[in-house]
Amino acid sequence: MQRFTTGLVLFACLGVAVQGQRQVFPGSGSAPLSAAVKADGLIYVSGALSTKGDVTQQTMGVLDSLAANLKTAGSSLDNVVAATVYLKNATDAPAMTEVWRQRWPKNPPTRTTVVADFVAPNALIEIAVIAVADGGERVVVHPAGWSTANPYSHAIRSGDTLFISGQVSRDPRANTPIEGDVTTQVKTIFANTEEILKAAGFTMSDIVANKVYLTDVQTFGEMNKAYVPNFPKNPPARATVIVGLPGPQYKVELTPTAVRGNKEAITTPAADGTPGKPSATLSNAIKVGNRLYVAGMLGNNATNKGNVEAQTTETLARIERTLKAAGFSFADLVDAQVYISDASYFQAMNTAYRAAIGRDFPARATLKTGLVGSEGLVVEIMFVASK
């Protein structure tokens, strides 16, 4: 079975580029991404996919590919702390989960599962992971009385970082859905998240980044009204996209990352260098310790409607200003999530992405999803940077 990254190239690490504490493990293809990047105790591995066979065969092949790249970077599947699984079809979730249980019969990683589309024809699944190196701390967090029936850990702590599984509106003890409108579901999600954080010795103020997955763009405003009160000061960096979820009763899923330590909220400066305006909804970036969590950013303006190359260039210009304001640069990027509204935009996005970043690219996953914003919006990019 061939193994592919989102760039449709052989997914294998070749050499290692070292910049300070950041090690880059390049892939063998021409796509502007690295197979893996190691920094600050974590290993970020690009989204891997396959185009051969049914979802069972593809899941097995993708996990084999991830294992090979983790081994090159000094880790293994047993050390994975967080996984994001993208399925093309919600009906493939049970088959994927069966393979998952075989690979992780105990202490599985945290997991988020959403339904999206890919840039590779015939791909049914893509998986991106974060792991600790061999010998790194990996502590499973299980709130008292919560169900253990699901094939993922509720949270995993490594040092001062807590990775939390994608949260949907569920009674965690009975492991049954709590149905309702988006407001009800968001409130349930945050009640459960607070319980996880408390069990791990964290608080809501330690959340540095959230990925929000909605099934209907029309519920964005309702989600925000329920979301914002949970973060009265320095809200986390955030990306919000429109996807499907494996359970039709769920309208929203949220994946938080928390880090203990002194935090600084970064606001993107304007192009002329004047200070930007903070938002009550999200921080453009959160700096904590050696890391910077950058919110999903857009690059649409009055002149580039529907132009993916121009929007990607503008998005990355805004991100570069954000990085610089926090004392970081493109050379510090370790992980990226690119959302595009049409798979046909992939090559044009890559052209602008490559031109801006230049070399030693971060790990990356690229998905076709719906975006939240004005008409003609075609790309959103979210990063993590690390010294």
C-alpha cells in the first residue's frame, strides 16, 4: 500500500533539519510540509492518508505510515497524546474504530473525529497526530465515574500541557447523547470540559486554543453567544469550520488544548504597524512558555474575493505580523491546519504557502471544509509555533 501525505507524496522522513530546539523531518515529496516536526517535548506529525482499499485497509495503512514517521522522530504510536481523525463518510466510523481498538487496546490517545473531504481522490480517512518522544511524560486523565466505553482517553497530560478529546454534548457517565439546540450542547460541552480540567489539575483559564466544529453555518452566532462567557479574559486562540459529525444528533464538537503557565494574548498589528483591536471572541494568538498558539486566520478583503492564492498570501502576511509581535517567526512553526473550501484550490494555496514560508515547513493537514465568513472566503490557516 502506498502512503501519502496531503500533498500526495510518499510519506517517509528523509533527513533532519535542526534549528535550535526544533527538528524538522522532511517528507520525500514536493508538497510544502514536513513529515514531522519535534520541538519543546512534542512531535507533530502531518496528516497521513491513503487511497487504496476500503476504510479498514486505509486506516491500517495510515497508522502504519504514522508509526514509521514517529519512529524516525524518536517516538511510536504508544506515545501519541492527541489524534485528529477526518473521515469522508460518517458511516465509516465503526470500521475505523475497530482498527483503532486493535492498535490501542489500552490507554489510547485523545481523539477528535469529524467528517470532511480530502485533496486526494479516493481517500476515505486522514489522521494527524501529536506525540511525546520515547521516555516523555504521558499521563492519562480519567474523571471519576466517567465511562470507559469509548476508544479514546478523555485527556492526556504531558508536563504542563493537557490534550483533551473532542467534546460533544454527552452525559459522560452514562455515555449517552444530551440532545438540544446549539446553546444546550455548548453548555454541556463546557461543563464536561471543566470537569476534565479539574481532574487534571487545570482550569478554564489554562485553555490556550480551541477548534470548533459546527455542522451548520447558521448556528455560528448561537454558538458564539454560548461560548464567549466561558472566557471573560484573554480568550483562547480559535478556529471554527463547518464539517459533519459522526453522530447526527450532535451539532457542535470542540477540541481544547490547555497549558499551565503565564499567558500573553497577542493581537495582530495592522499592516501599517499600528496596534490591532482585541476581540472578545478569540485571541489572535496565545503565548505560553516556549509556544505560540495562533488562531485560524483569514485573508479575504475587498480585492481578492474567491482568489485562493491572494487570500493565502494575505492570510500568511497577517500571521507573520502576529508571529513577529510575539517574538516568533515562520522558522518557529511546528504544526499547521489548512482549511480550504474547494479541493481544486489546493495547488494555488500551496504556491502561496511555499512562497511565504520558504523552507523547513511545519507538519500540516489540509482539509476541505465549510468556512465561516463573507462570500468569496476560500481559505483559513491555524498554526502552532515553538522555540
